Amino acid sequence: MNKSLITLLAVVASLPVAAKTLVYGELHASFDKLRADAVDNKDSLAINGSRFGVKGSYDLNKKVSAIYQFEWGVDSRDYGALPVGSRENAFSNRNQIIGLAGPHGAVILGRYDTPFKIVGREADLFWSSQLGQNRNITNPAVWDLRADKIIAYQSPKLHGFQGMIAYAADIGGPDSRFENSSAVSLNGFYKLKTIKLGAAYERHDLDHSNSSRDAFRLLVSYKKRPLKLVGFYQNENNALAATAQPDATVYGVGAAYKIGSGTFKGQYYSRLNESTDKDPKLMAIGYDYKIASKTDIYTQYVKVTEGQKLGGTGHGASITSTTGGDASGISFGVRHKF
């Protein structure tokens, strides 16, 4: 049996009897037809961001609770049938934390999405693992981090406001651009009836080059059924000499309209790169249909320009134009949560 699965079962079995525990997951698959200039077309049956986990809490006293989450990504491919050099792990680590929560907020330690990443996900009308996800444009310079070694504090909700601040060590892993680097990340959300505002800032201290880089994001959304509108702004100072990534500014807008059990949606993102004449854009349109309370089916069309990668990052196969041209795809998918 896979070691990660054994660990998960051991964690569940060892939880206190009084713990409030939820076992949850998501299964998400799609069939994608991808094309790009000067590249062979791809037909892909993808398992996208499927996951399995356990989370919950147990009371330490009347005011303070211990909280925990252990989540794994699931890949259904038969790794035993793959060549030895290309075998990976069918289970991958996702958010895995332990912490304390009380009336003054929560503190967590472990592996978790940075506050900066959370604001970007809030702006995305194509989930975080559909073909049209905004990360195709917002994340070429690797700003959406799930940090391995993070400590974070989240404030309680107060008059519509809630914020989070985190410190992450050793964010680079095998990526030499961020070797021996650390990050400070923070966000804040304010919600007033139909309006939600969000902001985030993150700074990376690039120890290997004695330099730093930083970025900030802004989000505004309006939601009053059947309509949802989203606006997004991101500015990146990427320290070109250290990371080989130019500074960039990203703008995005999106709209969704619900009719019965279905939702029509679309979003447009533009990335303006400095020090280069390439300014990639993304256009995505789609339709989601809820066939049960926890099950969706969908179809969508997505196009990116200027040699930008389409797909990947939690969505199966990816494709990129080798001529700096366009890439596009049609995706048909199903998602079930439990």
C-alpha cells in the first residue's frame, strides 16, 4: 500500500474520539482537445486536481480548539506500467497543517497555500483546475505557492473583515531561482453585502542572489444572484537578473450568470511583460451544469496568445506554441465532491 495512504489512515485512526472530523474529496476528469501553432495537436483524457483528505478539530478547553488538515492529490495513472525513469507518486502532498483556533483567530503550521495565492483563487471563475483557470496568465513567474514550511495567523471575522499573514521558509525546493529563499505573505478580505474586496502582498528574499522580489494583488467582486462580476489586478517586481522573469502587470475581468441549474461564464486576462514585446492574453468561455448537489458537468473554450502555456498546473496535459503564437483548447469535464 502507498506510504502516503498508510499515513493518512494512521492519522484518522489516531484522532481523539471527541474530534469533529470530516473526510472529504474531489474527483475531476475531463476530455481536452488542445492545439497550438507549429505543434502537434493533443487529445487528452485528464485527471485534474483530484484530491482526498481529512480535516477537523477537537476542543482543548472551552475557548481553544486544535485544528488539523491532511490532504493528498490523487493521480489515477498506473505508475507500475510506466518506465522506471518516469514513475512518480500516485499521491502528492497538498495542504497539510496542524494548529490552534480560538476567539482571537487561528495559528497553523505545516504545508499550506500562501495568503497571496488565496486571493488569486478567489478571482478565478474557472475553479483552480479547469482549462480556463486564471493561473495560465497570473502564475508564469511562480507566485502561486503552496509552501512546505509555513507558519500563518488568520484573524477572526470582524465587521466584514478577515486577514491572514504568513512566513514561509525554504520556498524554492529544487527550483534554483528560489534556492534557500523565504517569503512573507499577507492578505485581507472585506465583505459588505454583495461586494467583496481583497488585497494581498508577498515578498521573496532570494538568499542565493542577495536580492528580493515582491508582488501585490487586488480583487473586487460583486455577487447578487443570478449575476457575479469579478475584477483583478496584479503587479510583479520579479528581479529579472535573479529569476530570469520580467516585471509584469496583469489585468483580469470575469462574469458569470446563473440560469436554473446552469451557469454561463467567461473571463479575460492580459499580462503586460516589461523588457519584452510579448504580452500574453487569455480568453475563456464556458458553461457549468449542476446535475446533482455535489456533481457538475461542463464545457468550455479557451485561447491564449504569445506562446503562453495552456493547461497543466492541476489540469492534465499542457500545450505551448513553439513559434510564440497562439494555443487553444476545448474541454468537456465532470467534477464530483464528497
